[in-house]
Amino acid sequence: MVAATAPGKLILFGEHAVVFGEPAVSVAIDLRTEVFARPFDRWKVDGSDLGNRRYVYVKEALARVWEGGPLWLEIRSAIPIGSGLGSSAAVSVAVLSALLKMRGGFDVEKIAREAFEVEHTVQGRASPIDTTTSANGGGILVLTEQGRNFLWAIEKGQRRWFLHSWKAPKLTFVIGYTGINAPTGPLVERVRRFAESDSRGMNAVREIGKISLEGLEALKVDDLVKAGELMTRNHQLLNFLGVGHPALDRLIEAARSSSLGAKLTGAGGGGSMISLTERIEDTISAIQRAGGKAYAVTVDQRGTEVQG
Ligand code: MEV
């Protein structure tokens, strides 16, 4: 039996813009997905067959790297599905980690590359930020060219992402989950249509890219006030791009008085918001009063791990 685990992620700055190759900043968090795998006489995932739509990422991962016989797989996740916290990336990374470990070829870069291909195929369009964050752990920075602490470059068509690690401080964020499960693919497609047909859309994408770089600098020098302001501005631009949701704005508004800044995180359209706050309990209570599920997460340096 092989066991693999991979973390969820928070995008601090730059979601959606990163799909166009703009800079973005993310961290792995202390919510993980576990996958157990062993050879079996027929295919089984969580006791059911692989045909279930829920297992589309698992099936794509198997198609990419598995040439062996049938497997028994069990998946347990602490990351709510469709919540913007990287549940699909963590499943893809953990499944690929288990498969590559069984094949004798566990390699974090290969896992990050394959998991990106899985997400890209299933969603129709994606950046590698979620999957590299889950594979590598810690802080991830996407740049338009190679810089310090470079990990790898990933390409798709005309687009190229340069992935780097950055030394993320041990920050705690409060998550507010709307309870609305929003698939990423259609939201990414909506932004593509807007940005490719209207220069105001593309300008917003570019501005988000600049905010990501400024936000990273603010976090590096521990200027949380500045980082919070930039998060709030980033959220306004995401709303402008059409990926907000009234439920997200309600939670963000509720968190405002106890937070340094707040924004949606991940694809939007529902899902989750994050608050950068020094008043964790007050922020959790405010989000709960506004109807959200609220909890605190911290940055996790651990990426994918395997045993067995
Ligand atoms: C989703 O977590 C982040 C998006 O930027 C999509 C992607 O980067 O693949 C919306």
C-alpha cells in the first residue's frame, strides 16, 4: 500500500491574471488530501467505480502515468471541493504522487508538470500555480521570466510560466467559505472572453499582475497594512473581471472592520474569501454572523509526501 498526501493552497494575489502569464503569489496551507493506493483485482475508488464524474481528475491522472493493472484507491480530503482552496490540484498531485511512487519514479517536478496537464485538460484552460503549490509546498511565486529561487518553467501554447519558491512567513489567514461550489473552468473562460474582447478587461489583468509583485514585496518586509490594502484592491479588480459573487462581498464586508484586507481566493464565483487579519477570532465571528463558514489556516512548508 502506498499513501500520498498533498496540501491545498491559497492564492494571495493574482488568480485569473496568472492564466494569462501575469505574476501571482500563493502559499500551501495546512489542509491536506490523502490518497491510499494498492493493486486490486478490479478498479475501485472510494468503494465505487471510476465512471463517477467526481473522479474526473483521478481518471485523467491515471491516463497520463499509469500503465499497470487495476488499483484500489481511497481519497480523503480536508479541503472542501470547489471552495477555491485547491481541492482538485491536491487530488491530482496526491494521486500522481502515489502512482509515480508505485512505478518507482516519485519526482516533485514531474508531479507538478503532470498535475498541471491534468488540470488543463479537465478545466480547458489553467495556469500551473495551484498544482505547483500543492506539489512543492510553502510559498510559490509566478513570474514572467526566470528570477531567484527558480523551480521550473511550464509552457502551454504561447504561454509560459516561470515558477519560483519564496520564503513565506508563518502567517495565519481566516477563510470565509460561501458554501457555493463554483467550477473553475467556466470562470476562467469568462475572464478570457472579457480580456480578449475589451481592453479594460486586459488592463485589469495587467494591473492584477503588478499588484502581485507589490503584494509580495509588502509581505517580504512584513508590511501587512500595505499587503492588506493590495488584497482589497485585487478583489475589486476580480469583481470587475466578473468572477465575484454577492455572497463573497457579504463575507468580505463583514470581515472588513477586523481585517487588514480581504479578497476572494481561487476562481471566485462563490467559493471562498480570505482575510489578512491580526484579530483572528473577531474575524471568524464576523464571517459566521454573515452566514459564512469560517476557519483559520496557516502556511504549510510541506508539499507532496509519500509513504510505503
Ligand atoms: C484557481 O485556483 C486559480 C485560477 O487562476 C485558475 C488557474 O490559475 O488555473 C482562477
